[in-house]
Amino acid sequence: MSSTAPARMGSAIRTRMGSKFLAMTLAAGLLAGPIVLDAPPAEAATKKCAVKMSNSKPRQYSNTWVNVSKVGAKAKITTTAHYKTTKTTHKATASKKGAANVWYYISGATPGKTVKVTVVAKKGKTTWKCSTSFKPKKK
């Protein structure tokens, strides 16, 4: 025998013992039941939509539309106009093409005061967000 034979034999014994230990550990785990890892829930996807006003400078007591696009087909849309002293919310459902026009009546909104309009659309776990604005003019 060469001088490396005992070293190789020791290595083979250690490998066999390691394999037996691994097999016993796996067997014990299988007997104990399934291993459940506590993973966080899948994050909901947030995407950008597109929005523009039909008239960005509507006169008081007139109509304007919030034109929403690039959302999912049949997504539920919520638009909110943030006026100086109040908020007005309207809801709509997107078309099969992922677009909707939401009507707003511009009552006596403060002339010259920018009104921010936020849009949130949801379908399943996906959310689309975008915003625009308009500035009412005197009647």
C-alpha cells in the first residue's frame, strides 16, 4: 500500500458517514411532515396609466372629461378631483381596450386655482395610478 491509501480510506469513510447522516436527516424531515417556509405574500403590481383632460381650462359651470387610458380591460377606475375646499370622486369601468372617459361638471370651482385629478384603476392584483389637473376659468 502506498502512503496515500490510508488517507483515501479515511476520506471514503468520512464521505459514507456524511451520506448516512444526510439520509437520516432527510428521513427525519419527511417523517416530521412538510417543511413550510414563511414567505411574504406576492406584491401587487403597480403600473402607470395615461390620463388627460378633455379641456384643461374649463369655464365655471361647464363640463369636462377625464380621459383615462392604458389600464387593464374592464378595470375599475376611481377618479378624484381635489378642489380648494372639497373632493369629488367618480367611478367608471374601463372598456375592453382599457380606456374610459369620466364626466365632471365644473360648478363654481375657484377660477385660477389648479384642481388636481388623481386616477386609480384596479383589476385583480394590478393597480394603475396617474394624475392630471385642470384650472377653471371665470364663467
